[in-house]
Amino acid sequence: MELVTFYDVDDLQGATPIAQVQGSVGSTILALARQGGVQIEATCAGKGRCGQCKVRVRGQLAPVTPTEEKVLTKGDLENNIRLACQAKINGEVSVWVIKTPKTHQILSSGLERDVSVLPLVSKSFIHVLEPTLDDDRSDDERLQEAIGSKGQIPLDVLMTLPGLLRRANHQVTVIQHPDGILGIEPGDTTGDLYGVAFDIGTTTVVGSLVDLNTGEELAVHSRLNGQVVYGADVISRINYTVEEEQGLRTLQEAIVTTLNEIIADLVNTAGISRAQIYQVVAVGNTCMQHLLVGVPPRYLAESPYSACFRRTLSVRAQELGLSVYPGAIVLTLPNIAGYVGADTVGVMLATSIYSKNKPTLIVDIGTNGEIALACNGRMLACSTAAGPAFEGAQITKGMRAAPGAIEAVRLTKDEVEIKVIGNEQPIGICGSGLLDAVAELLRLGLVDQTGRLLEQEEVPQSFDNIRNRLVTSNEGNGFVLAWDQDNRPQVVLTQRDIRQLQLAKGAIFSGIAVLLKEMELRSEDLEEVLLAGAFGNYLDKKSAVTVGLLPMVAEHKITSVGNAARSGAKLALVSQEMLKMAQELASTTGHIELSGRWDFQETFMEAMMFPDYEQVQASFQSHRKIFP
């Protein structure tokens, strides 16, 4: 066994190790890091594709692999940078972990709807008759009489009932739900009734603390999903549960840890106790729902992509390890299909799509693009694998929406205008910036409809500075979006990046096209296009239409609805009526499985092409604004 020592990249002298692990020759640095509890992000689940797991190394290692030669630059190799998922140890090794930005731009705002507040969990302050020589009924009989219920009282409640009643002078608060009693507290605590709604995304998690007496939202907090270090997409995580002996348990513990961290943030902000949270509602894609409750998601990745469960699950918080009231009810909203999950149900609930008579389209763009179409009471939904390009993965200088990421781009013949998150020196580009950059290159004719990026000699001299940004390297043609302080290319959009965008946007557009065809509608029939999720909130509408991510519709028809999935979860948290509606939506929405449809494959090949810009301009009916 060989010793591998991990250090923070800021500790180049190796003064204070963050972990030391004994490993066998041939083990990868990534595997040993996970063994030692060191988090190294590997969004491709260690397949060597994303380039996110770069580490600085010193010691005895196997030679650089062909995969590393493709991903790492000459400068990386000269500075002893390796990919943790590829580099294998041959002896004693020191590893410096290159940190990723801790701050990310996570969307937490969403739609708000007024509903009658009637949560599943309620509290009642009661006086239980004291026992006497003439009334020797048991404590549970007298409790049931006081609450007017003959249901069975749980064993854990019975175990504390005798002492609690007497300490509280038989005046207690009963915590109830439709199926029985959750617990009993001394005195009158009816004013303290709280719940949390979670949107568990593949990449990010957002939680809302809600007063269940009033429906008021008291706090909102978000974090990266702790599972991201095991893969950027659901397929990577499903594979991890199959390939690793404790993979399912590891991923479940990772998401529960994330939820508990958010709960800690919420209660600290609101000044309440964790034990005052009695109900939790969670939405997420079908895979995230399975991982949350520890159910193997393996067969979601195998045709016919069937889930273990679709219905609403109800479990106790203590079963999952959530740090709230131990007997609190945790509900997962129902899923529609293997790849159309409860998050889509939440969006449908928040947007009231079920009440739309005119053609309304919902698009939630992420690693998996969920799409729903409603018209005259009929609802259809589908999911398409867009890949992680919109979240920065598999893009040469791609990154999540964090400080240093280019989030918007505008071009003229003479200059490039970029907007960088945090107003920092640009170090990469996130999804909205990628979309803008390609849309602008299309507008200026520097990228043709096939997606080919022109070379310098093909561009008129009149383009001056823009023309000089077209470069050629070992990675092919590229366009420099930002230079470093030494006037060297810092952020370059490559031909490969454009192809990745074409694959992603082609998949989304093709899913939309199939739903429209199924309802015998055309894109021009659409009255509303609602964009849900973080990417939908930050993207530029015209850029989305320009590259062919969305159908050609007028600007006023496209609306961002923010984190509508969390809004839907909140509605189900505070209203039994909305919870029932969520269950009805899941059961009545028709699911279209795209993988077996020839028309999807045919449309996808066409949708990878970019639309004619003049047609886009005529359809969109707006002018381009240069941001300040």
C-alpha cells in the first residue's frame, strides 16, 4: 500500500495535509480522494471527458493517458497538472486539490399563487382529562377522547405519553395528519408549525421555510447538490450506484447532507428550531426522487426506462436522516415517467398549465430538458437528454454560473462586449454566455447554418478586431471571447463547443416539435412559452430563438417563470388541495417517450442546423440592445 497525501492548492509547501490515504498501486487519485473524504469535482463521473478534476501532483505516477493528452493543455502538463480520474499511482504521491468556486449563481425566486392554507400537518391544543379512581381509563383512551379520534397512537408517542401528560398538567398540543398522530408536545405550541419545500435539482438544491399557519415564506437558501462530485448528469449517478458497492448509499447520504445544510441555513435565518419543522415536500427529477429515499434507480437507464415508483411517497424524517422533527412527514411529489419527474409536476402546478385553453408550452432546460404542452385541457410531456453543455460541462472553458463566468455576450464588427458574473476577470463561460456567443456569431455571419466557424481569411477586412479573434490551434478553429493580462487567449469558444451546443439545442427543439405534432399544432399556434429553471431565467430570449433552441415565436410570448418547481412544492406543502392536484396532474398528463420515435430522430438531425437569421429577426420582432 502506498501513501497518498492531499493538500489544499493554496498550501503549495505542503505544510498541512487535508487527508492521507493508503492506496494500492494502480488506484486513481479520484478514487483515493473519495476514500479519504476529499471532494474533487468530476462532473463526467470520472470518465475523463469534463476536465473538471484537475489536480497538481508530485511523486510516482503512471504515464499520462491518451485521454489526458486530449483534455490537458501543454501548460497543464508542464505544471504537473493531471486528471484525478485518470492519473494512477505507482508509489508515494502528493496531491494539491484545485478548488472550484464556492459561490454559484443559484436561482431561488419563482412564481407565487394565492391558495387557501390547509397543510397536511396540523396542531391542536387540548386538555386531557386526568385519571381518577372513578375513571381509570388509559392515557391513550383519554387522549383519543380529547382529540375525537379512535385511530391507533404510534408506539413512539405512547412511550413518552404518560410522563409528558403529567409534566404538562394534562394540557398538550397534538400534532396530527390525516392518518393519525405524529407527536405530542407540552403546553400550547400551536403557533410553531413550519414546513420546508425542496427543489432537488441534479446540480443545485433550493429550500424554502414556510409558516404552515399562514403560508408565509420565511427564508430561502440554496446549495450545490452534494452528489455533483460523482457526476454531472443522472446517467453518471445511476452508473455510480451500479458500479460502486456502496454507491447508492453514498449518493443518498450526499443529498441528505445537502438538505440538512440548507435546513440549518433556513432555521438560522428565521430564528426557529429544527424540531419545529413538521412537514417536508420535495420535488426533483425521477432519479433524484429515487436517490433521496434510497431506492435503486438502475432501470431508469435501461429501456423501457421504468421507475420503481411514480406515486407520492410519504416517509418519516427520521427514516431518511433529515434533521427536523423526527416524526415529520416527508412527501415526494409524484413523477410522470422515468425521465419526467416531480419537478415538472411542480412547474405545472405553479403555472396552472392545467387551466390553459390556449396552446401553452413549458420548457425546463437543464442536463435533461423536460417539456410540457397544454391546450384545451389536454396535457402532454416528454424529456430529452440535452447533456450538460448548458451548465458549462464538456465546453472547453465551460463552468457553472459562478464569479468569473461570462454570462452574456454582444458583438459588433469592431468589438466584443461581455458581462462577467461578479465583475471579475473572466475565467470561463456559463450556459447563458455560450448561447449568446453562438447567437452573435450567427448574426454576424461568422458561424454558418451548419455550425461551421469561419477562418480568419474568410472574413472581410472590415470586421477589424473581430476578425483577429478568430484563431486556429491544435483543437481547431476558435473565437477569443476574452484575453488575459498578457494579451493571450483566456476564454476561447471552439468549434467543438459549438457542436456541443448544436447537440443540446437540437434535442430540446426536437422534443418540442414532437409534442406540437402530437397535438396537431404549429409553433405559430403557441400563445405562451414559459421558461422554467435557472437557465431559462438567465438566458437571452432572442439568443434562444436565434440558435434554434426555441421555436420562432414573438418575444412577448416568451416568459421566464423562475424556479417554478420549488413554487409548486410550496403549494403542495401549504395546501391539501394543491397536493391532490399534483397527484391528478401526474396521472392525467400523457407521456411521450422520444427514444423510440423515428420522427424525433429525423427532426433532431434537422434541428442541429441553425435557423436562418433573417427569419428569426422577422419572427422575433425586436431590436438588439447592448447591455451597459
